[in-house]
Amino acid sequence: MDVFGGAPRVLSYPRPVVVQSGMDALLQCKIGGDPRPDVFWERKNEPILSEGRYQVYQEGNAYLLSISHVTTEDSGQYICKAKNSVGETYAAATLKVEDKTQEVLVLPPAHQLPSKEPQGMLEPQVQQESDMVLHENPNKPRFLIKPLSLRVDRGEDAAFSCKLWGQPLPEVVWGKDGKRLNEIYESAHYHVGQQDGGWFQLKIYRTRAPDGGVYTCKAINAHGEAVTGAVLLVEPVPEIHDESLQNEPQLNVAKAKKFAVSEGKHAKFRCYVTGKPKPEIVWKKDGIPIKAGRRHMLFEDREGYYTLKVLYCKQQDAGLYICAASNALGDTLSAVHLSVKGRVQFIQGLQDVEVKERDMAVLECEVPEERISTTWYLEDQKLQPDSKYRMEQKGTRRRLTIHDVGADDDGVYLCEMPDGGRSIAELAVKGTIVQKMPRKLEVLEGENAAFCVELEEEDIDVHWFKDGLLLHESHQTIIKYFGKMHILVFVNTSYQDSGTITLVAGRSKTSCRLRVKAARHCPPACPVGVKMSSDTINGVVLSWDPSPNLQTTTKLVYLLERQEVGSQEWQKCMRTEMATTVEVVGDSVPYEGNYRFRICCINKYGHSGHVEFPKVVHLVPGPKIKTSLKNAMVSPGDDALFSIELSTSMIGNWFLNSTQLKDSESLSISHSKNQHSLIIRNVSEIYNGAEITFIANGVRDSAMLQVEGERNLFTDLCFTAFELVQKNNVGKLSSPGLTNKRVFLHVVLFTPLLIVPHSPDEEPPVMIVDPKEDVHLDRHVLEEIVLSCELSRSSGTAHWYKDGLRIKESENIRMSCEGPYRRLTILCSNKEDSGEYVCETAGDSVFFQLTITEPLVYILSPTESEVEVVVCTSEYVELACEISHAEAEVFWFRDGVEVDEDEGLALEVDGSHRRLVIPCASMQDSGEYICETAIDFPVKIAGKHSHIYIV
């Protein structure tokens, strides 16, 4: 079945239109669909009506928008939207209005940007930000058409498509619910495609219930990235008969695990199931499937566990719970028996109540004795008497009256006695909102936050708000409805998305508190699937795969190390961010020998363990200079000798001022094993100042030839300055008649004049473009660091220095030249790399002050952000965590207040382990406990609703 059916399709996309100010502009889009779609134009999320300067009309399948007497304020993006009963689509058209009086388009200041009167309080802010992004970096990826949310029946195919802009054309990565598709789907279940014009597609074949969720499309190029998303709903299809029940594996009930919980507490069941295709999970109690509701939560947690949480357990919740998993290849079961332990009984417990919206609800119970006080709760929220809640006490009877009941009053209510005894009831509110939002939702930064509300009827006016501001759909905010179901999704959330989310449907509303928590600061997981191929000559190809559990919320770097057989030390070999396949050649090793390799993954919070490659490979290094060329000073008529010694025997060539030399009567070129020599016979004064260069495979060295005439200060300083630039050895220079200090001062002050004399016909000295006085950089250990500057000429020469010493390339330091740019790269930094770096030409220099420090302290364990702890009074309680640096300081808090040691509480330090110990727990110790490092985000160690409960 074709998912789109007769859904609207764009037959011809609008072309960009450029017109002069004062002229008329015509935008056109051709759209087909069956039934014929309703088509309208909009700009900045506001519909454009056919009135005034705007005329909207149709010619066959062409839908046109005419704008008369355009001004520069009309420039921007216009959207043509089409919708029918089957689906919807839209296309973007760009209009650029050029001002006749201006040759260059200049973006006016923000306070002068044109804007319309806002229809919602948030709209002008969103649009202004979007406009500024487009002007700041036009080559950054952006979505011209984003994927549309879909609803399909189980078994049908689902297809998403989007259109992108960016230079170069971005790479696209599709994901689902925060994971890459290849982590959760077998390759035959989906297809990713690309077409000309910036179109990208994702198709899911034969959808199943687990395929429902939020799909994201992430576009990346050299200038940045963009993310958008879409929702897929997979509707169940009624089956004539359920063969799955007949074929369900037999379960030995006697072997089922047993679990007990106190009445009023939560029971949490976790089941870890793997398989491709991704299995479908059904939770059952005593053979009956469980549906999500007020007291039953069904979800898959961040660690991949399928979880059932039964809230506020009652006696009737006792029974056999089964997790049934199945896919096309088979099925399996896991079971546990739950018993609910009773407490001091109420004489009469609370009864479930159902009321209509805006009516009054009454909950009533009876305690054993008149003197017993009670506390009322709406789930975890303690209620206080006010105009909304009325609390009464008559003898042993306790009553809670709720006035003007709304959708958010729907939930679980508790009446609690001082000894912990509880009575529980559910209040069902019948009205416009059938399924409300949860009271609160917590997600990690970078995850998606999804809200789903079901209404009583379809044709109800609905609006979404955040902290009282009206929300509009954007690339990272999905607002969609399918019949009675209304959906809001924040894609790739950030801390700023935290707040109160509200849906208003007519006179009814439901709200949820969204909290976006900082991602856990953990080192990455180890790479997997290491492979080694030694088919290349004097080299080896190494490959690996990222860990399936690898978190990508922070920058990741792979560090490759080598070890010569017989040595105990591992040496850094190379770093890479994106590649998972690298080639190591013999030229990269210092000595001939047998080498082994290992790989680890690094982020700013630490590094994973090392994974060693399985084989040993023999590598031979490339040639290196053992004895370099020396400057020569001869008298006219004498011979000049230049020689160089390499680490291995190989062929090389000699050059004089870029002209290759050949053996002749006046030139003698010789090669004996590793030694190369050049003799220039009967040198004349025309060779004075010539540059002699030797070049071999991977080797280059130069020296200067000076032919002495009458010795004078000028020639002395020229030669001295050349040595200064080439050898960076000022302290050993000398010149007749001058002290070392004087020579140095003369060189510094006059070298530009003496060494680089130029006339109007000659090139000026090489300068650094837009030099800064000092560039201060703060980095962490193990980071890759790049220092860069731009020269005034691409052919110019520049040298790098650290703390006054000339820098040479090494295993960890690379120097590159790309056009006018000169770069120094430290592949894997450490504290010793801190210092002052200088890039210097013959006529200019730029300074970099680099400071490298240890990374932030992070918490190694526990890995969960919240840990549930339930203990009885008088029991021993220990809360523990392990940090990355043994000397780092941590702070403990209870309910937001820092705790100190006393008779009932001890704080222990054991190497990198930190513990909070309560020797004999009491009811007063219940609460939320947090262990927080001095410079890290907190890790909560908590129980029910982020509390430790003493029972």
C-alpha cells in the first residue's frame, strides 16, 4: 500500500525570484493531489490573504501568489502549503527585493528589522532569530522542507522526505528516539536515499508497533549542523484471531522470581531483551495485557531495559507479571510474582471516584482512632487546605473535597497516617481531555521530549504553550494532530526548553513540568570490532566500530597508540574524530621493528579502556637527516663543498636557487651509501647569497653560499642574519668588531632592510594578515589544538617557535601549509605543551599564549542519574559514588541543604570513593540526597520520586 495515497505532491517547486524595489513579484508552485488539496500561502507562520497588495489565485495545478509594489521588507521565504484528507505537503519560495539606490545589500540593525504585529507572544522572537541565522552563515545547513509526521496502520510502509540547503551539500544522519537506525533496525527494515536537488528520504518497511516514535534528521557540513524531526504513529490492526496466545511459550510458574513491596509503594519491573527485528513487548498480569494508565507506566529506559512501573501498589496489584517479547524470528517470556505487604488497616479505605469536569469530587476514609492525624497527597504532591481543597475531620472520618475539578486533578490520591499507613484511590475526570499529560517529564540534553494528549472530539480548537507563551511549529518543535490525538515534540532538547508545557483545548487544559537535565559526565565506552590488515607494503590498515552504547552528546576522539615489541611504553600514534579506519605506514615509526597497536575513545570527561589489535606488524621508517647541510663561506676562485647524511641510502637531487644541478666540469655531484655531496668548483662572486637545496623522497634541507669579497659590516650582518633565521641560534653568533649583543640588535633593527631589500618592482616582505596582539587559549589535556595564521602571500615562509625555541615536526606535532594559511597542530595535548607560541615571518609575527589543564572532575559510578533506595527504620544505609580524581572534593546535600557530619551521619573518603553513611536510619532521614563535585553537574542518589524512604 502506498502510504501517501492521494496525498498532495509538489509537481514543480517554486524558483527563487529577484525583483527591483517597486516592481511586482510573482511566486508559483504546482501541486497535485486526490482529492484536490486546499492550498494557501503563508510567511512567518502567518497566512496570506488575497487582499491589498497580495493576490492569491489558481491556474490548473499552478497556485500563484502576486505581490504588487514590493519593497525590501518583502524579501524572505514564502511557504506554499497544501492539505487534503489523505495528507499534506509544502514548498518554500524565496523572494529577494533589490533596492535600486543600493549596490550592496546591508542587513539593518536588529531594532530596525521589519516585523508584523505578533499573533502570539513568542512569534516575533522566533522569526527574528531565524532571520539572523540565515544572514550570519548562508552556507550552514538548513531545511527548506522538513519531513512530515505520519500515521500508518501496522504492516504499512512509512516514508519521510526532506529538502536541504547548504554549501557543501550536507551529510544526513537519520535517527529514532535518540539512537542511530543501524543500532535498532536490521538493514532490510529501512532504506535511506538521496536525490538531486537536496532531497533526502527515509523509508520504513512493514511498520510494527516499536517503529512508532520520533524520527530525527541531522544535517552536517563544514559550516555547522541543523536538526529537525517528525512523529510516526503506528496504529494497531484488529486481528480475526490471536495465534500468538496459542503459540506463546510455556511458563513454569513455580520457577518465577518473587518480589514483595509494601502497600502504597512503587513496584518496578525491568526486562532486558535484544534482537533484530526489534522485539515487540507486551506486559501482562495474570495473563491479561496491561495498558498504560494512572498507576501503570510502560517505557524503555536509557539502558535499553523494557520497564513496567506499578505506582502506589494496592492489594489487588499482587499477582504474576509476565514480560512477553516476540519478533519475526521467535518469542520469549520472563515472569515475576509480586506480593503486596499490608500495613495498619484503615477501618474504611478510600474508594475510586469518577466525576465530570468542573464538578466537585469527594474522597472519604475512616481511621482506627479519632486522635490519628492524616495527610493528603495527590501522588507526590502534598495538598494544603485552600479554596481548591477542603479537608475535614469528624471523629474517625477523614474527608477531602476538591472544587472545580479539571483535567490535571485526574490522578492517584493518598491519605496517609503518621505510621506510614496509606489508603489509595483514583480520581477519574471525564471531560474534553481523555488522556492528559504526565505531571512532570525529565529528559537529558540532546534527547527528545514528547507530549501526547487525546481529546474527546476531533474539531476542538487547540493551542500549546510554554511558560504562558504560545508555541509555533519550527524545525525543532513538532506540533501535530491525528484526529483526536495531539502531539508536541521538542527535538534535540537543551536546558532552555525546561518549563511548564500546557495544552489548552476550549475551556479545558492540562499541564506538565518539563525538566531538561544535563547529560551525565561519563567517559565513553570502548571501541569494538577491531580489525587489522597488513596487505599493504610497509604499512597496516586498522579499523574499528564505535560502541553501540556510545553517547554522542559531546565531542569524541579516537586515540591510536603503538608499542614496539620488547618495550614497555606505549607511544601516541594518531588521533581521529570521524574516521574508524586508518592506515599506519613505516614512515611514521622512529625505528625498524615489530609493532603492536591499541585504540581508545576520548571525550572531555575522560577516556575509555584500551582495546588491542590482534596482530604484530613489521614496519621500516622512511629516510631522515642525520647530518644536515652547513652554510659555506669561500673566497672567489675557491671550491665550495656541501654534504648531507641520511638515515638510509636513496637517490636525491641538488638545486641552486630552485634550478636543478647536474654533474659537469664546474659541478661535482657524488653519492656514497647514505652520504650525498656537492662541490662547486672555482666559485665566482655571482654565486654570493645563493641558496643550495637538497631534495630526496620525504627529505629537504637548505644552506647558504657566501662568496667573500672585501669583508665589511654589510656582508657580515647579512650572513649573520641568515644564520639567525635558519638556525635560531643567536647566543652563538659573532662578528668582528661587534659584541654578540650589538649584532643581535643590528639584526633585529635592520634585517628587513638588509635581508629583504626591495624596489617598487619587487615584492614587499611577507606580513601576517590582521595580526592580534596576543591570543590566549585555554584547553584541556588530550584535546587536539590548532594554531593558525594567514600570511600576506601564499608563497611566504613562516616558522613556529615555542618559548623562543624553533619547533620541529614530531609524532604529536604537525605543521601544514594551505595557500596563505600556516597551521600548527598538537594532536594530543598535555600540560607540558603549555607556553608561548610564535608564528614568525621575515617581517612580522603573531603570539599565542596556550594554557592546558586537566579535564573536569566527573563521577564514574553509579552510572544511573537516580538510584532508588527503600529501607526500614533502624537499618544501616550507605550511599556511595566513585569520582575520576581521588583528590577532588565533593559535597553532599539532602533536600537541597548541604549536610555535615554528626552522630547520625558520617561522610567517608576512601581514595576515589565517597560515601554518606547513616548507621541507624529513622523516618526523619527520608529525602532527596545529592552528591555533587565542585565543578561537575550533580548525580542524584535517590529513592521514590527522588527520595530515600524509610519504612
